[in-house]
Amino acid sequence: MADAKFFTRTKIQELKDELRNSNDKRDKGFLRKKTALKKIVANMTMGNDVSPLFPDMIQCMAIQVLEIKKMVYLYLVNYGRIRPEELKGAIPSFLTDCADRNPLIRGLAIRTMSSIPLPIIVQALVDPLRHALQDQDPYVRKTAAIAVAKLYASEAGRRVIEREGFVGMLRDLLADHNPTVVANCVAALVEISDRGDDIVLKLNVNVAGKLIAALGECSEWGQIYILDSLLSFVPQSHMEAEQLAERISVRLQHANSAVVLTTIKVILYLMNYMEDEGLIRALERKMGPPLVTLLSSGSEVQYVGLRNILLIIQRRPAILQNEVKVFFCKYNDPIYVKLAKLEIMYRLTREENVSEVLAELKEYASEVDVDFVRKAVRSIGRLAIKIAPAADECINTLLGLMHTKISYVVQEAIVVIKDIFRRYPNQYESIIGTLCENLDVLDEPEAKAAMIWIVGQYADRINNSEELLEDFAFTFKEEPAEVQLALLTAVVKLFIRRPTVAQELLPKVLKLATEEAENPDLRDRGFMYWRLLTADPAAARDIVLAEKPPISTETDRMDKGMLDQLLLHTGTLGSIYHKNPHTFIRTAKPKYLPESPALNASSKRHLITSYGLPSLSRSIAPSLPARPTSYVSQTSPTSALPNTVPGAGSMQRDRAENDDPYGQLGDLEFGHGGAGGYQTDIPRPKGAEEDLLF
């Protein structure tokens, strides 16, 4: 706190005078010089431009006092790039300090020069850096190792590093007897490997073993560097992977969460090259407690841990399969932690523990946070789809929540019940009456679209379905596109199932969709339905009422190959975003699981390489269904269906017969059904299984 008095803005001339007046030979301890320099550094820190003092600061480099040199060097790093010509005068002093007897001054000079990536400094640093990498003092060697990586980050420095062979010298330093030097050397090599296009760090089993041996003597951050570098080791046999995994497993008990996550990352990586199932199960049991321990940290660390856990349990669910209770939300958890825990609870729920999870989710539905309540209700619906034996219990829980008459709870319940109907067709239609009792509380687009889909899908079982849809059609123009699309499809279904009751409603909705709507997707679908019903009513029945594929939780699962790739980034931003870093960091290099004779069959089957996907799984690249060649119905009679849409004649007279901007009906490609678009009725890009028009 004594130095706080220096943080006052001072005029440049006053600082210059004070600096020059401090050259008193009677000041043996350089107290006046230190005071003047502290004021200069304080003004520089506050953003005051003190660059005019550059020549005076260079003169201070001759004073062989470490505290003074630190302040002078800090100044030079800050202003050296904008005054390259004047910086030339500092090079002789830099070189003198690089050869100083004091290793702290030698290291400080190397570190400062490497922080000023100007060509003149880079060229002057070549010889001192080479000597520093071989210096007797470990402090100088470890500083020089980081200096190589810092130089490599600049264009001028990169060429020098490659030409002078500094990368090879770093590789030799991996055998250094000092663990701190080894850790810094590893960090530098990893950094260079990540930045360089033609430099790839590869470790053999001997070097990897030596690095692991140095772990015990390193600082916690040194351990992280070394553990991270082990991803550059590609096991050539199952035994190599198993031995290394066992040796580093002791780091799972470390107090530092970053060390724990990095250790888990390396073990998960090595598991891809193991065949001993007993050892794999033992390692999975060891990884569980450290992951649970992360939940006792602060909220921010908890969130990082939870996002990583979510990836880990998708690839290795056995690690935490019996620990679902530890992820139950606490009343004082921040919302982002609660939402992350909800997702993990869903992943870990099985038939054996679904009852206690449902009871917990029901409690969450009475919380005050609306977003959290919605997610809890949605999780109940997802569990019904995931665990078939628990569907009845989930439905009863949802109906109980609907009886609370809380608007957002009821609406979210209707949304998930629609998905449950998709998953279990013809099983829970008895609750439709209960759903219809809550029509008055619907004010959200997704809930309205879900309810409209239910009414349209079961129009033949709901006595007043035409009245319900007509009520929705009354506000058709004011509704968002999501609701309009759902209503259009539902009315077409109603007309096909009960043509007599929809004689007036269908042309009304078609006219609204094709003539008064501004949304191009809505108009497009309206024209398609109109032409389809007019041209071939039988085809319309076969297409619109085609058997719907039941939804499943398969789409919730990330591809194993992608998981293996993301798990290589455990503990980084990529594991929090659940995206590969190269997709949001321009300079990041993608990582892939390396091929090897030891790579086990499961990992090889889902392997993603730099050349792309060797074999596309259904969830990654779904193919288009076969194009229908015939619309003749084999199951349902069409005698009750009118030959034309009511009012279609007048619409046809208003348009030329060949006025078809959308192409012939036969040129359109359709999926094999779907129900109102699994999430909503908003059209999606064609070419995937989720392109569900109906």
C-alpha cells in the first residue's frame, strides 16, 4: 500500500527532471532513482503517455540493480515497439545483461528481449538465447524455453527459430534434470506445435515415461503442461497405454481441479488404446470421486466441471452411473449451475432410479425461476421418451403439474406431451380431454403449435376438433409463423379425416395462407397442400396421414467420434461450449484421435480423422428417404374424400393452369412423414430426417 502514493498523474517534464536529478552519487541505495522510476511506471500503468522519457530510461539500464532493471525493462516492453529506432541504443545493454554474472539479470534480459518481437531485437537475441538454453542455472534455461515460444508467435521470430534450430534444442531439453525446466520446455513445444503448420509434437514411450517421472517434482501448473503434452504420445500397443494410464492415475487425487481435469483427459484418451476391460472399469471407478469433488468448489468451477462431466458421461456413462443424487440442485445454486445439473440428471437417469429423479423434478416445478421450471418440466417429458417403463409415471407427474393451473407449467407440459404422443402412439389419447381443458391459458407459440398438432393428429377422436381449430384460425393473421404452419397442417389433416366438418374451414385457412400471409414458407406450404388436394386426393391422404416414425432419444446423443474429439479438449473452452476450438478460435488447430495398431475397435469404428468421416453414422449424416413413386393408398379408403377441395374451382379460375412457380408436384421430394415437425412446424432445410412437413 506504500506505493499507492505514486499513482497520481504527473507532467512529463516533472518526471524527466526528477529522473535526471536522481543521479546523485551520494544516493548509495539509489532510493531517489527508484522513487522516480516508480512514478514513471505508475503513470504508464494509468495510461499516461510517458514515451518521451525513452532516452533517459535507456541510460538507467547501466545500473546493475535488479529492482531498477525490472522497472526499466517493463517500460521498454511497453514502448519499445513504437520507438524501434531509439530501441537500438538499448541493444548493447541488453547483450551485457545477457552475460551478467547474476542469473536473475540474465533471465530478465532474455525474457524482456523475447517480449519485444521487432526484427532488430530478434536478430540480437539469437546468440544469447542459444547460450541461455544451455546455461548452468535452471532459472535461465526455463526462461529461455518460454522465450523460444514467445518468439515463435511473431512472424520475424518464427523464421529465426526455424532457421537456427531452436526447436531441436528444446527437444533436447526434455531430458533436463530440473523438472521446472522440463515443464517449461514442454509448454513451449506444445505452443509451437499448436501454432506451426509443419511442426508436430510427437513423444515416444521413453520420453513420455521420463515426463511422467518428473510430475512429482513439478509445480501444479508444470504438471498440467506435462500431462497435456501426453496427448502427443500415440500408444503402439495396449500395454503402453495401460501402463501410462496407471502411472498418472495418482494425479486424480490432486487438490488442483485443473490438474484433475487434465489427468482425466489423458486417461480418457489412453482408454481408446486399451483392451483390458478390468483395468478400464477400475480407472472409471477412480475418476468418479474426483469429478464429484468438483461440485464442492465455487459456482464458476462447478460449471466448468459440470460441462465437462456432461461430455464424459456420454462417452463413459459407467464413471458416474450411480451418482445421480449428487447432481440434485441446491436452493442457492446459480441458474446456470442448475440447468447444467438438470442435463446431467437426465443423462444418468435409468429405470432403477427414475422414481427418485421424477420426485426431484416435480419439486423443481414449484420453484420461482420460470426458466428453471420449464427445463424441469421438459426433463420429465424427455425421461418419458427415454425410459419406456417409466412413461406412465411421467405422464401422471405431468398431469399433476397441469392441475396447478400455473400458465407456464401447463404450457410446457403440453409441449412435452406432444412429444410423448409421438413416442407412444395410441397409448395416452385418453388424456387429450384434460389437455383441451387448458386451451384458455395458451399464449406461447410453442405451446399453441403443440396443442394444434395434437388436435389435428387426433381430429377423428376429438368431437369438436373443428371448433377448436376454428378458434385458433380466428387469430390466424396475428399468430407467429410457427403457429400458422401448425394450424395449416392440422386443418388439412382434419379435412382428410372428416371432410364434411371442414368444408368451410379449409378454404378459409388456405386463402389466408396463400393470399394474405407474408411468410414465404407459409405461402409455399399452402400452395403445396392446395395443389396436392386438388390434383390427387388419394395421394394427399397417403402423404399427410402417412405413418409417423416414433421419435426417440437417439438425437440427444452426440456421435462417439465427435465425443472422442471433444474429450481431447477437456478443461478448455471447447469442453464448455461443446464445440471444437477451431470452430470459434481462428488460430486453433483441430485435434483428432490418432490412428494406431492399438486403437480399440469401438474407437476405430467412430474415428474422425483430418480427412473427414470414414463412415457416416445415421445420426451424423442421415440420408434422404426414397422418393415415392406411387401415391396409391393400400390401407385406407378414399371414397369419403371429395374429388376436389371446396372452393378450389374458383381459386383455379383465378390462376392460369400452367402458372406453377413452384414446379410440378412430381418434382417435389417428401420425407416419409413426421408429425408437425418434431420440435415445431417451422420448415427446415430439406435433406435430413428431421425435415418433417407433416
